Amino acid sequence: MRISLFGRLFMGLSAVMLMLPILVVAASALNGGRSMLFPPQDPTLTRFSEFFISEPIWRTALGNSVIVALSSAAIAVLFAWPAAYFLWKRATGLSKAIAGLMALPFAVPPIVFGVGLGFMWSFLGGLGSLWAGILSHGALFAALPLVTISIGLQSIDRAHLDAAATMGATEGVTFRTIILPQTIPYTISGFFFAMVLSFNEFIVMFFVSSSSYATVTLQIFNSLRNGFTPTMAVGAITFIFVSVAAFSLVARYGDLPRLMGADQSRN
Amino acid sequence: MSLSTAEDLPTPAPIVVREPSLWFKLGLVALLALLCLVPFLFVLTISFGHKIEGAGWAFGFEFSHYKRFFLGATWPETFQSLYIQRLGYSLFFAAIGAVIAVALAFPFTYFLTRMSRRAQTVWLVVLLSSLSLSEVFIVMGWDILLSARSGLPALLDGIGFTDLMKDLGWFQWFRDVGLASPRAFKFKTSGFATVLCMAYLVWPYAVILLYPALSRLDPALVEAARTMGARPGQVVRTVVLPSVRLPLFGSTLLLFVFLLGTYVTISVFADPSQHTLAVSIYDSVRGSTLNAPFGAAQSVILLITAGLFLIAGQKLSKAGGTA
């Protein structure tokens, strides 16, 4: 179907609005001085080497961000897989309770969940340790792989399962030969969703880290009192790059419109 | 359809009846309850706790923190509504931000779903990347765009808009609504910048939330209306809008609840007199005032507010769905 002139104009304007702050941040990273000016003054690439190599604060923060994002996404998938599988096999009260628990942190303002996790970890003695942060993000983002894996399980043709059962396959064999291969793209998508969001998350990590370590988003917020600097803009570019790369991979190997709930029958 | 009929068929009784997964399930429930539910119970418990001067808090059962929220710390001698005001600003900013985001996302999503599958995929990658972008980066971007030295005020100055407004005598109006200093435009801090940034923050979410409903909209409906001579605007008003009324309402509500907890945007762009509950929760728990039980009480109130809106929304949409 053709899109009207107004439609194209509206989409174009939206694209400009969407890109504007991102482009401005990216350009500001080139500033030679210490302040964020646009257009950049005395353009240089020094900020990139500062962020990735010479300034230990940013290097450590980036390292923490990567560790938390990868491990918490893995944990989120580990939580989500059995939950999605139980729900799909037979939606009992127990499996519904599991799914409901996973959805809970997602349905409330994140600052409240962050405050609560802060209290809990200080009570249990995990406050300020990296593993507590990883578990917290794992719990916060488990809902994402739960959704993508559920979509994947629903897309399995029941005829395949019936055929396998008729030919005498046990549950384990069916799982290995039919269910697992068909849901791998959805599992990976869920992993990427959780990873990217964990990478960018701020408020929950703020309460859980209790200033004893910093991820990149925390470090940026901590430095905010002295104003934004071009080095932080390099962080922003890195994060945008990681997000685009992760979601492009999801789009390349999975069906992004379907994951986002588009109608199957139309192409 | 095929799924439900397959489930309705009588399934042959399994030969081996074993339930090894029950313990596993219970373990998973326990673990998830610890990570997803217990934090909220801590917030609830501590909100009744007792503040220890300079040390932290102890378990207890007192309503002083709730009293302080609704009536002020010194009630009944004096009455203070500072924290109710904060809650009011939370609701105010979140509502405007959510409505603007959904209003702008609706036409965009409608056009998006009319594009080719390939173009949709490219757009979805862009939208998801923007959606997951940390609030601190978005605030950073708008901070530069609205800053006096190199942002919109400088641009307005450069193209002569500031002088034009001064010559026309309209500049005073901008000063009155808090968007200008005596000499130039100034957007930090202002309600305008806050709402702009909040709407920007959730706009990609709004598109993603509306996307399933609009993409499942039968194109034949639109075509039929067009064939019968309805203008595009009429089609949107009489065919498209009514059929996605519930998703529109639902996404506005979800984004509203999400925005209730915005912290970075408010702390950077909103005037201190218009700071929201999220900022004062932060101040109580980790910031300047350090009063964990009071912070917890404020969190509970924010949580209850969010819950009430979600429940009311569900009731309304059920009523709307059957009507």
C-alpha cells in the first residue's frame, strides 16, 4: 500500500526528532576541549582513546557493564526457559505463578523495585557486590526472554510433536530434536533484549551497587555534577553501537516483526 | 485456531506418570519470589519501620512516615502538603508525557505498518535501539540541544527569533511561562524541557506497544472504506481509531505508570519546586536527607498509585470492550 505524502513527511519528521539528540551526542564526542559544544570545537578523536584505553575509571566501568549485561542476560534466559516451557506444556497455576512473578518487576515503576532490592541486599549482605547486581538485573529482565521464548514455542507445529510421539520419541528426545532447535533463534533474541536493556539500565543498578562499583551509566550519572564531558559522549556512542548491532543480529537471524507481534499472514 | 482444537482433543494417557519437575518448579518459584517479590515486601515492611538518627532504620510498626507524607511532620500544629504536591507533579508530568508520546506514536505506527516487511524490520531495529538507550544518554542529548551556549536558545538567537519576539513585545510572555531569562530563551530548567524529554523517552515504547494492534488491522477494512469514498482522515477517524481504541488506552496507561518513576530527567530538567516523588524517594534512600523508612513509605505510595491506575484501567477497558 502506498503511503501518502503526509505520511512520509510525518515519518521523516519523527525520524529527525528521534535522531537529533543521538547525533548531537555523537558529534559532541569530537570536541577538543572539556565542554560539550555543538558543533564540536577543535575536533579530535582523543576522547575515544581516553574512554577505551587511558582513563581507568571508564575502562573499569565499561568492564563492569559488560560483565553485568552478559551474565544477567544469561541468568534471565535460564529463569525464562523453564518458565516458558512449563507454561507452554500445561498452563497450571504453578507455572502461571512463575510467569506472574517474572512480570512483576516489569509492571511497576523501576525506582520502587530498585529501592526494594537495595533494602533486601543490604539485609542479606549482598549490597554493593557485583553478583547481587547481576542477579537483580537477571530478575528484572527475565520477562523479556520469557516473552520471546513463549512466542518461539507457540510457533512450533504441533503436528511435528504428534509425529515424534507416534514414532515413540521420549520427552527428552522430542525436546532435543524438535523443540530446542526451533526455539534457539527466539532464545538468542531474548538474550540480546535482556543484555541490551541491562547494559543501559540505570536506576535499579544505582540502588543495588551502593556506590561500591560503577557501570558506565552509573559513572556518567556520577560525573553529572561536573557537567557532561565529551568522554561520556564516547560511552553513549558505544552503547548505541552495541544496541544497533544486537538488534540487527536479532533481525538478521530471527523474525523481528513477528517478535514484535506483527500479523503472520501478511508479508 | 488449530492450537485450541488440538488442545481440546482427548490426549492419550501418558504411560509413565512421573512428576520430577514439581520440585524444580517449586524451587524456581522460591527463587523468583526471593528476587521479584521479597524486595517489595522489604519496602512495605521498612515503610512502617523506625528511623534511627544517623544510623539507618530498625524494624517497628509506626505510621509516622505516612503521616508525614499526607499531613506533614509537624501535624497537628501545622499542615504541610509538600509530598502530596510531589506526587501531584509525578502524575502531572507522567500523564502529559505519556499522552504526547502516544499521540505522536499512533500516526507513525499506522504508517509504519503500511510499509514493506523489510522497511519495517529496519525501523524496528532503530526503534528498539532508541528504546533501550539509557535515560542518562537521552538526557545528555537533550541537555546539549537545550543548553544556552550551543543549543536551541543559541539557534533562536542566531536566526533572529529572539529579537523578533522582543520587537513584537511577545518576549514577556515567554518569560512569564518560564521559558526565557531577561535576555534570551532558556529551557533549563522548565516544564517544557521535562515533558519533551519524557515524551521522547517513551515514544519508541509507544510505537512498539501499538505495533501489534495496528499491524493486525485488516487492510481490507481500510480499503473498503476508501472505495466507498471516505477520505483518508475520515478512514482513520471512523475505522482505524475505533478498532485500536483499547490498545491506545492501554499503552498510554502503561507508559504513564512507567514515567511515574522517572528520575534522571526530572532531576536535570525540572525546576526544584516541581520535583517529583521519584526524586524525593531518591533523596530519602540514598541522597541528602537519608531517611530510609520515609523513602520506603513514599515508594509504597508510588506503588499503590501505579497499581490503582492499572486496576482502574483494566476495569475501564473491560467495560469498554463489552460495550
